Amino acid sequence: MQEFHILRVFFVQVHPPKTPVIKEVYLHPTKAYWIKCNVEDVALGCLGVAACGGIFRDSFVATLGCFARHIGISFVFHA
């Protein structure tokens, strides 16, 4: 509590982070005997560490396999 008193003395406004929003996601199964592939990529910064990953599911929503790969230093549009 001492830290908050010091912040008040210097007129510093504290902005606590917002509570994360939890969203319900519905997974729609594919057509019979089809395989669905969801792929995602990410890069930290304009030129930074990049990675990608994905998951394969069948029409019964069973996981067939997944992967994750470190790409290295890359631009956002290369990830």
C-alpha cells in the first residue's frame, strides 16, 4: 500500500489492465470424411521473432495431428 501512497503524492493516475473477455467458440464439424486444418502465424514486431502452428481435425472433431514451428527472425507478412 505504500507504493500507492507515493503515486498519489506525485499525482500519478493508475490505470489497471482491463479484465480479459472470455468468448465461447463453436467448432462446426466438416463434411463427412473431410479433414479441417486451422493454421495460425504470429510475428513479434515489424521485424522480429516469428512462429506458426496448426491443427488437423476430422469430421468427428477428433484431433489428427498438430504442429508448431519457430520460423526465426522475419517480417509480419512472411509469418
